[in-house]
Amino acid sequence: MRNLLIFITKYNAFFLFVIFEISSLIIYVKYNAFQKATFISSANDVTGNLYSRINGFYDYLSLKDVNDSLARENANLRNQLKSSFYIDTLAKRKVTDTIYKQQYEYITAKVINNSFNRSYNYITINRGSKDGIAVGMGVISSAGIVGKVVNVTPHMANVQSMLNKYSRFSVMLAKNKEIGSIQWTDELDQHKGMLVDVSTNAQPTLGEAVLTSGYSLFPEGIMVGKVSNLHPKDGAVSLNMEVTFAVDFSKLQYVNVVDNKFQNEQDALEALQKKDDQNSNH
Amino acid sequence: MIRTVTINIIRFVVLVFIQVFLLKNINLYNLATPYLYILFILLLPFEIPNLLLFVLAFLTGLTIDAFYDTPGLHASACVLLAFVRVLFISITVQKEGFDNEPEPTLSIMGFRWFLTYAVVLTLFHHFFLFSLEAFHLSEIQYTLSRFVSSSIFTVFLMLVTGLLFFRKKERK
């Protein structure tokens, strides 16, 4: 027993090393597997507060870019106003009289922490469950899609960015509506994504727009990027192509969280279908 | 004693601040990201007890993790760094004969010793950090090039910092 104690005190550095290393590895493995659902993250009070202060300073530096994008978005919205359409038939007037039920609602949020140079990137935004944000909602910016919400606190939320190897969204080619999925490239380039699993019938052209398909969290037709290389990887069963993202992730300032009002209904319906399938198999 | 503690607290705050709000945004050629904050652990005094050294390294790592959203990643790399530091110092430095609580700085220990010290410790820390972050072998080439370029960048910044705070003739 005494010898053991002497042994431990003599090599105390090694034993301390083992103890601390194991505890930090436990933290690493445990919390990273659950999408950072922990207080050691940038959504906690201290770091969140510090980040928003520093952000206040950064905001001044990018005022010009933000103004430009706001002006562009304003112009876009103005184009969609009823007053900017010429109503030429009775039929059309009838359509405008119809009361639509709103399916998608947008919640504006500000980016208070952002990463884009790691393999798994996340964004923190300043809106949370109190503002109606829930896990699984899509996030877009004025330029295109950004990612999806993976973690929510009352006042903040973590967004799994498009620049994350877990991210995979259903998209389509603008011209012939061929469906595929978009994911990040293996080279970890913050401007490039990979569109995979496109049917071989599709005839994509260079520079063709890639839009969301409506099968994912986003409304149909939101910009994702442009096709920039038609043959990045040969030898695959289906077509794949390189896409340049429309969003510049390093300059992200304001985003919109998409709340699909029918999501619960759709999920319930699809769960019912699955249940039926299982029952008929037995 | 109190002076040493104050200096180290200031050093900790400044290095974490620089790391989180300045160096975090630097990403040369999509490869090199410097992690200068480990300089805090490197510059702790020689006679610090091992337990305190490991606790400080662990806490430094956790602080950086909180800002980087990677709980445990930097903490484990820093604990490894502390262990390598203990080994390196026990091999290269005689414990006796220090007058006034010297620290392993560039100005006290000389350029050659400090360069070896910084390079060895940075390589261990960065290698562990990058391989743990990637966690699989499929992008081994990319991970290795990130590791090498980031290490060079970090050591360069350490030397610049060391020369910036160079004080002449502390050790006769």
C-alpha cells in the first residue's frame, strides 16, 4: 500500500494526465453526439452575451453589405405587391379574392455566432422557442438556403449550417425539375456543394439554377446555388454535379426561419401511412 | 508571487480574447488556423504544481470550447499539452538554481530552447486536436496539411509574441 502511494506520487503527472484526459474525452464524445445540447456552447448566457456585444461592433463593419441586400430584398418584395401587377381579366380578380390559408411563416433572426471553417459548422441565432422556433425548421437568408434548426433555448437557437457534413436537403434543377439532394463537398470549400442522386435523364447545363424542391423543410423554389461543374466525379450510378452556393456563409447577418404550418399534419399523416404498411406486412 | 498570478490572469484573458475574436476568423488558404491561446499553458511558471497545471490546462481548454462550440475537444488537447510540457521540462531543465520564479519565456530561456519547446508542444497539441476533430482516416491528407500549416502559423505567432515582450538580461 505504501509502495503504491509512493509510486503514484512519483508519477503523479501521468496519473493526472489520464484522469483529465478521460474526463475531457467523455465530455467530447457525449456532448458532440447530441448536437451540442449543453451549457458549454455559444448559446449560454456568458458567451452568448459576449458574442452579441462583439457582434454589435462587427455590424458597423458590414453595414454597407447589409444595406445592399436589404435594398435588393425590398425591390424583390415590391415586385410581388399586388399593385405591381396589371389585372386584365375577371378570372384573375377572382383569384385575388380567394382567402388563402397561410402555410409558411417567416421569423426574422440575427446571426450572433457563425463558423464556416470546420467539418461540422453551426450558426447561433438570436431567436428561440419564445419566438416560435422549434427544432427541425428550415433557415433561409435573402440569397438562399442556410440550414436547419437543431437546438433551441428560450432566446437562442443553434442552426446546423449547409456547411456541415450531416446536412442533406432535397433540391431540384430549375429547368426540368429533376430531383436530387444537395450536400457539402469533401474538400470543405465554403462556396461549393455537391448535388447528387440526379436521374441520368436530366440534362443539366452549366450555370443552371438549383432550387429547393418542396419535399424538404423549405417552400418550393428557394435559391440554393448554380451548377458550376458538370463532371466532378465519374463512375457514379446517377449524375452528380458541383454547385456554387448562392449564400456567402462568411458574411451571414440576417436569416429567416421557415415555420411550415402544415408540418405536424404532414408528419402525422406519414406516420399513419408507415403504421399501415407495417400492419399489412404482418 | 502575487505578481506572477496577476500576470498570468491578464495573459489568460488577453490570449482567450485574441483567440476567440480575432484568430477564430483567420483561415489562411482554407488550411491554417492558428491556436495561439496555448501560449498561456506554455508560459506558466516552472515551479507550478502538476495538479494546478492540469486543472488550468483543462479550464483553458473548456473556455475555448465554450466559444468554439466543441465541448471537450480543446480541453483534451490542452491536457495532453500539459503532460508533454511536464515531460519536456523534466528532460531539458534542471529544477535547481532558479532565483526568482522564472517562467519559460523567450527572454529568460534563450531562443534555441524556446523554439524547440514551442515547436514540440505545438505539434503534439495540434496533431491531437485536428485528428480528434476529423475523427476518421478518410481525409487524412487534408487533416495532415491543416495540422502542419496551422502548427507553423501558431509557432510563428508565438515567436512574434515572445520577441514583442522580449526583456533583456533577466538571467545573467
